[in-house]
Amino acid sequence: MKKFTLFVIIIISSVTMNAQWLWDYGINIGATNYLGDIGGKEKTRRDFIADMKLSKTRWNVGGFVRYKWRPKISLRLAFDYIRVEGDDKLSSNPGRNYRNFNFKNDLFDLGLTGHWFFYEDNDLGNTYRYRNGFRAYIFGGVGGFYTNPKSKYQGEWVKMKDYDSEGYNYKSIVLNIPYGFGFYFTFDKKHRLGFEANVRKTFTDYIDDISGNYPEDPGNDYERGLFLRTTELPAEDIGAYRSHTWGMKRGDKTHKDSYMNFSLSYSYVIRGKSSFYRTRYKGNFFTKNKRKVRKIRAKF
């Protein structure tokens, strides 16, 4: 993670020193869900949106800065605060339902992505003033996030990472691969309103604290109840005790977790001057160049 952060700083520093294209910075807010071991209907785990529970859709909020590196390519650095949740009580799969686990996780996500604009109209309405525009893009990149799943037990939210519930101490900082698509409208050359769908493929299966098998009997009542939630079910649910006990399957370790969000964004455009402009029309605080600057119509 330290190497990734250093790489991001170098990129931002280098482009700032030679700002020949456009910058914009802004905020975004949206809805988030996750794909992992909690959720789904009567079938076993399925990929992408088939296993998501819409009732557990939560929120994300963040900020970003974007740099137009080439006419059709932009770079964006974004930070997002994301919440994901899940509950086995909502699943109609007997195995998941009897497992009776629940979780929430507040993720802090930092990502660097490249955007390729596959469609653009820099003069909406054909006004020949180039003040309003539209752009659509696809993107991909690299990122990292902080994860700390919690589960509600005996009326309190418990940090599950502190207990190694599967006998494995997983990492709190994990890499991911963000990718997706989006578009934005530009108004009056300075204001941008956009929409984006962002999927993060992760390299962990413990966003929800579930991956492989139950550990061996921990030997104390509190951890027994925290790990094996079948003890909270009614006594008549005998099937739960047969399918969930120490050393048996708890999750699906053949798939990594992922999460996705749909966001609305607003950003403000900063127009940098090219090296040609600075060379020809340079001045300073005390002596201003009296040469008249010819206005040109620029695409954005």
C-alpha cells in the first residue's frame, strides 16, 4: 500500500508541473452493494448481481480529482467511504439461513483509474459556442481499501477480525481492481454532472468475515456463540445443528468478494494554460504584457 501511495503522489506531482489540459475536482454520492458469502436465494453462490440483496443496499460518498491527460484519456484519483452489509436471515438458501450470520463493513477506498472516452459531443445543441458538452467513458485501474467487518452479537457490533473466526488473521489493507463505465454533462464549460457504475474486484474473501470452514471449538462460551450463530436459532431447527458445527464448511473459499456502487457526481472544471500560452503571453505582478490575447474557441 505504501508503494501504491508513493506512485500516486509521483503521478499527481508530475502532471501538476505541466498542466496543459483540463482539471476538475468534485464529489460523488451513491448506492452500494456487495457480492460475497451472504445473500442469494435458494441456489448456491452465483456471480455478479444474482446474489445481491437489494434490501441491504447501502451508501457511498467520496471525492475525486481528474486530469485530462490526452484528448480521449483522463486520469482520476478518488477516495470513497463505503458501507456494505449482509444478513443470512434474508437468504432462502437453507444452508446460509441456518448459518445465521450478519455483518457490516465500512470500507475506505482509494483508487487511481484511467478513463477512455468512447463517445463525446463537445457542442450540445449545435450552438457553435462549445459551452455545453457530453462525454461517455469506460475505465479501469488499481486501488486499495481498508476493511474491518463487524457482526452484531448480543446487541453490540463486534470487530470480527480480532477473533480469527476461521483461525486465520486476514489483512486490513487489501488491493482491488476498479472498473466500469460512466458519463457526464458539462455546463457553461465549468460544471459537470455525471453518473457512474463502479465495480471493485478484490483480492480478499473476508469482507464479510466468511470464507472457508469453522475453526475448532474455541473453548469459551462467548467465542462459541460469536462464531457459531446456530445457537441463536429456535430449538426446533434441528437441521441447522447438523449442517453447521466446528470444522465444517462456513463459506465458499473458491470466490473472492467484490462490491459495486452506482453514483451521481458533481465537479468543477479548472482550465490550465498551455506552455505555448505561458511563453507568448507571460507577465508578472509588476509588469503585465500589454499584448492583446486573442480568444480562441476550445473544445472541452
